[in-house]
Amino acid sequence: MGKIKNICCIGAGYVGGPTMAVIAAKCPDIKVTIVDLNAARIAAWNDENLENLPVYEPGLDKIVAEARGRNLFFSTEVDKAIDEAEMIFISVNTPTKTYGLGKGKAADLKFIELCARQIAAVSKTDKIVVEKSTLPVRTAEAIRDILDNTGNGVNYQILSNPEFLAEGTAIEDLLAPDRVLIGGETKEGGKEAMEALVEVYANWIPRERILTTNVWSSELSKLTANAFLAQRVSSINAISELCEKTEANVSEVARAIGMDSRIGSKFLKASVGFGGSCFQKDILNLVYIAKTYGLNEVADYWEQVIIMNDHQKRRFASNIIKTLYNTVSGKKIAFLGWAFKKDTNDTRESAAIYVADDLLFEQANIAVFDPKVEEKQMHYDVNYLNTRDKEENKKGITVFADPYEACKDAHAIAILTEWDEFKEYDWQRIYDNMKKPAFVFDGRNLLDGEKLTSIGFVFQAIGR
Ligand code: UDX
Ligand code: ADP
């Protein structure tokens, strides 16, 4: 396998889109084609107006503008792209199963399996297949099984190349990653396949940051990294509840422990709970795998990270209800933020969805403003929980394009996402237009509590 000239990526989502755009920008000699079955998504990636790209990420528009049409292409012609490429990335989604065996825990690999079958059906030349999606350990084995049993004589190498980009900082993370991890097989040609991918990344990443391991280590490292990160958030969130009962302030505690270089200062922000497409799914996967091997203590240990996170979201909602005199029925509660973190339009597993659901059970009228999330996405998210009638959900949630309108006449404001712009709002104006007492529940410890209190707000944050 010589130098890679053609790359195909199946799946034009939050992972495939930014990752391939950066590869294309950094490797002008490689033609990168991103394919997706979703024609509307591909059309949006091809939109002249870069504001319409389907993924919002700071800096992504510039990278796409640089490479699109030169060596970066978005297309729905999956077979053609597979046929042309020497290297195929699989970046399709792997949601948690919502049915059958492993429901609520195991990853649903049907999209991966479909990709493997399609690659097997189309390929006429040798291919390197790279798993990019977050996949449970031993998925490569399943892909290999499918590819090997099609009998068209093509030689496949399977690599695991987990993504570590965090949404909102994806472009920075891709341009200057802490490390790139490539897992390969020991069978003949495995080393060469790994080297081919190392070569691609080495176009802009120092070689000492590109690690190679066996496939299983690579797959498990991804799950472990996310489990450790999520565990930090659940750990500080657990302490936040204790802080609220005592005189301690969680931000001070986080600062104090974070200065211990063994602990480190990152990922210690107490919040309304972590969200995103990876943390919960990856931990559930880890739990499922551990249980499969009969490792019940290991499974229970990691499951607790999720239990703590669910508790954190729920107690945020119940605190709103309790503070508003035990009823939010018919009250307007304004949500600032719906995305699972700032600088992304992704809402998967966002805490806002669960807090909204709890408040809807209490018959609240929720008014939402988010600078990047579309209205239909918010309705979709709440309906996806399947907890009540769609019509009722629709009645309970109103989406505003203007934050001041969202907050007007509200009994309370809840900060669900840490968008920077919320800090700059005219809080006096917001206060003047709210019902009194005017409550602010800051689920991100974002706002200046002292300032808000001096305006007249009743202000509550996490862990203080
Ligand atoms: C994560 C991993 O960081 C990334 O390496 C992996 O590839 C994909 O999963 P992502 O989910 O995009 O990335 O965002 P991340 O920054 O990890 O945040 C996850 C959630 O944790 C967000 O809801 C965020 O608000 C929350 N969080 C994070 C906290 O509540 N407190 C913190 O201190 C850090
Ligand atoms: P991620 O965050 O992992 O990137 P997304 O849901 O944003 O997840 O993106 C995954 C993309 O993969 C979706 O746009 C979906 O349409 C696409 N996809 C899923 N299965 C296939 C398939 N068999 N062929 C092509 N595209 C697919």
C-alpha cells in the first residue's frame, strides 16, 4: 500500500465533517470525499453560504472554504467514493440501542454493519478501513468478519482511529491534538496500513504525538478517556451538592484541588450535568462490556458516574420547583441555552432536555432561547424522550429568537448552556421585564451572582 491519494469518509456528521475538512486542508495532495445518505445534510455542506453548514463549530467555515471544491468534496454517491478510495473512514453514528438485547446500554451497530456490507459489496481494490465512530471494543472484529466473508478477493486492513475532538473546540483539537491514536492489526500488512495513516496525520502533527497500539487498546482507550473525563464532572458535581449544604463554594474547592498537579485544573466545572453524544454512550458501553465479561463490580463502579449525572440534572429541576413555592404550573420559565455546551449546535443528551422534561411534568411553560440550536431540533429532542404526547410537548415549549423576549414576564430564568453572550446581556432590562421575585438558576456558574443580586434577582448557582 503506497501513499494515500484518495480518502472516503462515510458519515458527514459532527465527527466526519470537521475531521475530514481538516485532513483535506492539511493534505492538499489527498482527495477527500465525504459521503452521507442524508441528501439534505450533504446539500447543506455544499451550500455557498457557509452559515448554512449543518455543523456549527468555530473556525470550521474557514477550513471548509479553503478546501471545498479543491480536494474536499461532499457527496451522496457512496459507492463511487468507496470505489475510488484507498482509505475509508467510517464516521457514522452509533447511538445507544433503544430496543432488544442491551437496550439502553449497548451501542447500536447497525449503521456500522451497513457500512461494512456496502464496502464489501463495492470494493474491487484493496482498502484500509478506519473506524472513526466511537465504537465498543471488538467492533473491528465484526467489521473484519463481514469484509472477509464476502469473498471478492480484496484485501482489507482495519484500523481503529478514535476521535478525541471536543465539540465547540473541534477545529483547534484537530489542528493541534494532544495525541492521535491509531490501532492496527498484527496480521500481514497491518503495520503498513498503520504507517499509511500515520503518514496522513504527519502532514501537520509531530510524530511523537501519533501513538500506535493494537486495535483493542485503541478502542478501549477511547471509552476509557471519556469515562475518566465524565467521572471528573460527576465527581465535582457530587461535591457541589455537599457544598450547597455547607459553607463551601465548589469553584473554590475546584480551584484548590486543581492546583495539585496530579489532579490538574481542567474538567472540574460543576454544572447542571454533562451531555453530548459521547460521555453517556461510552460509559454505558463500558458498563455493558464489563457485564458481558461478568465484571459486575467494574460495571457498577462506572455506572455510578451516570447515576450521579442523572441525579444532578434532576435536582436542578426539582430545586427550581421547590424554590418557586413548590409549583411551576402555568409559570413561564425561560431557558437560556439548549445545546449540551457552548459553541456547538449539537443537543444530544443535553441536560436542558431532561430539565425541560421534568418541568413539563409540573406543567411549566418553557420559553427557550439558544443562539445556534434550531427550533425543530428542540421539539425533536423532547419528543424523543417519549414521555408524553407530542402536542403537549409543543404546547409546553415555546422557542424565541430573541433572549429578551424569552425572558419577558418569566418567573424564573435557568441557564442551561454556558454561551459567552449570556454574560453580556442587559440584565437590568431583563429584570425590569420579569415577574417578581425574579429568580435566576445558573446551571453553569456563568453569571456574576453579586451583580445580579444587586440588581434584585434571587440568584442561585451550582455548589454554593
Ligand atoms: C467529549 C470528549 O471531551 C472528546 O475528547 C471526545 O472525543 C468526545 O466526547 P464533547 O462531548 O464534545 O467531547 O465535549 P466535552 O467538552 O467533553 O463536554 C462534555 C460535557 O461535559 C458537556 O455537557 C460539558 O458542558 C460538560 N462539562 C465538561 C462539565 O459539566 N464540566 C466540565 O468541567 C467539563
Ligand atoms: P457523529 O457525531 O458520530 O458524527 P452524526 O449523527 O452527526 O454522528 O453523523 C453521522 C452521519 O452518518 C449522519 O449524517 C448519517 O446520515 C450518516 N450515516 C449513517 N449511516 C450511514 C450509511 N450507511 N451510509 C452513509 N451515511 C450514513
